[in-house]
Amino acid sequence: MNISKVKMRPIRLAPSQKREVRTQFGALCYRVVDGKVQVLLITSRGTGRWILPKGWPMDGATPAEAAQREAWEEAGVEGKALGNSLGIYSYIKNDDGEALPCVVAVFAIKVKALRRNFPEAGQRRRKWVSCKKAAAMLGEPELRQMVLNFEPRALLR
């Protein structure tokens, strides 16, 4: 995926006048079945909407390692995150009624195994879908475009 082809949209700051933008790291967890790429989506704990695993920076971890850890904690994914980000997207996180603008750097993780027992197992649902279907299920326009353009073979170049 060529990042220059992704059109970034401006972040709309909430009425709270908050000007701090928070950084998170996300995981685009994928597998290839019969030559077709599938992406793993999970539900958010609050609204139940479909999302990618993501979370805050972790002390002592690289961004890719933080994304890999979130994939384990939120989805039970075992796999290795690649070092380069696929791109970024923005969204507004509702944190106890406060709107927090966030920018998420996304890292690809090729799934080696999906475990039944993981830290947030009883709090989320998981679903394997095609990139096209995943893009239709996701809410953030930049993330949709990133998923639609995702090509794992390009990561190996």
C-alpha cells in the first residue's frame, strides 16, 4: 500500500476545546485462505461496533510491539507485527463523556494462531472477513481505505 494514496481527513475537535491529540497503535490482523486475504475484526467493549485491536503506547515497547500486545489482549492473536506502519487514521474516542481526538498508527500482523483464552475474551466478539467486507463494517473513512488497499505481498518487498 502506498501511503500517499490515502487521503487523510481533518480531525474535528470536540466542543470541550481539548487540543491534545492522543496516539494509539492498532493491529490489522490478517490471514490468507485459498489465496484470499481475510482480516480479523473485533467489537468494541462500549458500543459493540466493529474495530481493529488498538491501544495506548506501552513503556519499553516499540509501536509495533504495542500493537502486537493489543492484538493478543483484545483478540487472542498470536503473531508477529511488522516494523513499519501501514498508515494512520484518526477518530474521536469517548472516554467517560470526554471526547479525545486520537491518531492511530496501524501495523500488520500475520496471525499464526487464534486462542480461545485471552485477557478480554468475554468482552468482545471476533470475526474473519474479506478486506472489502471489513471496510464496509468499519466506521473510520481512512481506516476503510487502508483495509481496502491492504496487500500482504507488498509488505515483503
